[in-house]
Amino acid sequence: DYPHFFAHEMKYRHHGNYPPYCYLASILVQDKKQEKAMDEALEIEVYLKEQQIQGKLYPVAELFKIQDQHRYRIIVKMKSEEDLRKVLLQVVQEFKGNRKSRVGIFVDINPLNV
């Protein structure tokens, strides 16, 4: 019964503030040293909270370590795609542009896998 499933799914997504009721972004932080990657990811999460932006840090469970790189993901939700892009640009500038950190930071807007 697809119509019933669809209605239930949309109600769930609306209640949980998931797409299409918001925009998502994934910030992936990775480094060869687990502590370094985790510390940088935690700093980004704190930065987002200071900006009053909803961001949640997760270890990348499916493949925590690839090619000797430890990975952490921060999921960011916002109502406006334009505001989301501005925030992500700020994060990249703050944590990649203004620092000498060699930690990898990768941004994915509306990721297919979370």
C-alpha cells in the first residue's frame, strides 16, 4: 500500500526534520591519527553549536578507517539551502583556510548516504 507508506514516511520526515523538510550536509573529517581527526571534528561541532546550528558528530561506522585514514562525520541540518551553503563555507574557511591543519575536511551537500 504505497499511498499509506508515503504518508507515514512524510509524517516521520516532517517530525524528525529530515529531507524534504530540511537540507542536509555531511562534513567528513579524516586523518591518519585518530585523535587528530576526532579533535578537529569535535572543534567543528563546537563551532557549529556556537553559531546555533544543529550539527551532530558520528564516527563513520560503515568504514571507520580507509587507507589508514580515521574518519568522523558531522551531519548538519538547516531549513534554507542558501544558509547551509554559507555555514559550510564558513566552516571550510575557518578550519581549512585559516589554519595550518593538515586534517582532511570534505563537504557533501544533500549526501546520498548518511
